[in-house]
Amino acid sequence: MKLHINGQNVEVPDTIRTIEELLAHFELQEKMLVVEHNQNILQKEEHENTELSEGHKIEIVHFVGGG
């Protein structure tokens, strides 16, 4: 399935059906992050129920500490 992730066209396995599965695929599920799905910012509780389809636009922003 082709998705538009962080400004790039990305091919992911067709078995990925939800935002939660997408984050697990990229090993981001444990990070503190914000996900925007088709221009809607999602709450963490929505990740498991938000379904993906071909061409959806996803923005993933994760926080990095430092100093």
C-alpha cells in the first residue's frame, strides 16, 4: 500500500491496516509522538482504530530530548 508519510511516498505492506500497526512497523510505538492523519491530529487512543487506505497522508512527529 502506498502512503504519503512526512512528505514522501512510502510503500508499506498491505497487512498494515491501522496507525498503531504503522507505528509498530517503523518501531515508533514506544516513542512520544504526535500523528496527523489526513490533516487531523489523532489522540493516542485513536491509533488502534484509525484505519489506513491507499494514498492517505500521515505526518509523524516525535520528540527528541537534549541539551
